[in-house]
Amino acid sequence: QLQLVESGGGLVQPGGSLRLSCAASGPTLDYYAVVWFRQAPGKEREGVSCISRSGGRTVYLESVEGRFTISRDSAKNTVYLQMNSLKREDTAIYYCGAVYRFTDRCEIGREGSYDNWGQGTQVTVSS
């Protein structure tokens, strides 16, 4: 059974950076598409970024494109989300999700596409 654990969240000032990690245990992540969703209090979850099983396809929410970068490290069985130029609007709990796939694709439009989830890591952007 795939298990995911997020880490790297914390308190940062506007304009600062954080690097989130999604570490997997159990099977290898090499055959899984991976996504980051986030949820602020009182708001619905929104997809932030995803990466296909090979890393060949990445997708970003328009509001984070150019600031965030998703990547994966097969040797560490981990997916990362590098977050630069952080804004107060980025404050949320960030969740990592994964789904086994046979093709090199991913999407951020539907939570239900992913059937494995971590418990989240808090990101707070404040001065």
C-alpha cells in the first residue's frame, strides 16, 4: 500500500521560498502521477501542480506558474514542490496525492483522479 508523507512547510515572509517534499513508502513512485493540492480555511481544495510518471509532463495552476516548480527524484522516491516568490494568497495546507498510471499524463482539475493522499503540511505566508 502506497503511503505518502509531506514535509517542508512552515512560516515564511512574502517573497520568500519553501521546498515541500512528498516522500513515498511501499512501492516505487515511478509508475505514479503525482499532484499537489492545497486548501485554505473555508475554501475548497484546488490543484496546484502535477507531474507525470516520467516527469515529462508538468501542469501548474495559473496563479503559481513561473513561481513554483515540481520535480521528482526516483532514487529518493520523492516528489518536490519548490515554491518561490511566495504570496499571502499561497497560505494553505498542501497535500500530496498519487495515482498509478499506464500513460505519461497528469492533471490538476479533479481530486478524484488521485486515490492516495498524505496528511498535509502547513504553509503560512505572513509578515
